[in-house]
Amino acid sequence: MGTTSSGDDVDTTSTSTDTSTSSTTDTGGCAPGLTDCGGSCVDLMADTANCGMCGHECGAGCSAGVCDPALIDCVELQDPQQDCNVICGDVGMMCVTNGCDKGGTWTAYGFEQACLDDVAGAATSQPCTVVPGPGYSYIRCCCQ
């Protein structure tokens, strides 16, 4: 307690309430255009580890919040061979004609190790509905 010049008792204890608001509450304190993902400020429009949303990883890249097309992991071709529309669909994606590296829709391989090492493959710019044909046992399709 304190005393005013007129002799009145006053409480000198200070209390304050912060009534300010922050425009960064949705981004966790990150700069505009960035979002807090696990304690790091990231650009959801371009970050390959957080593409479009936190934790959504892309192998080839991220553009405008959407994963760029990429060749998926090696798939053993069955008899009859399935096309890349089916193969990409099996992993919840869509085939992209001429959308991947080497300018191709898919790359076919004669044996598994060549596919795993990505060597001696035959890349094609054929539509997603075309299958590699005889002599190929594994394929990597361009999916998004």
C-alpha cells in the first residue's frame, strides 16, 4: 500500500493484462507464408517434407503444395502385364504421361537389381496405358 498526496491509501501492486492479438497464431509464430511443422517454419507450397500439409513427403519435389510426379519404387510385372494407370492406382496415385526424369512415363527393366539400381532401364514417353512387353520383368511408373 502507498499514500497519495491527499493522504488516501492506494494499492501500489501492479497488475496488467495483455489484450494484444497476434496474426501468427495459425502459423505458430512463423513469418507470413510459413507454417510451423514440428517446431520448424516451412513453406507448405515448396517443402518436399511438408508438401501441402505437415508431414506429407514428396520424393521428387513440391510445387504449389502438390507433389511433383516421380518414378515410384520397382514393381514386378505380372502376366498379363498391368499398365501404369493400374500400378499407380494401386498406390493411391495417378500415372503422369511424360512427367518424370528422362522425359518418360515409365522405365522398364529386365531384372530386379537393375531396377533397384536404376541402371540399364528402357525409358519411354508412351502413354500410361502402354505396357513394356516381353523381356521386361520390373517397372517404375511415373506417378503423382
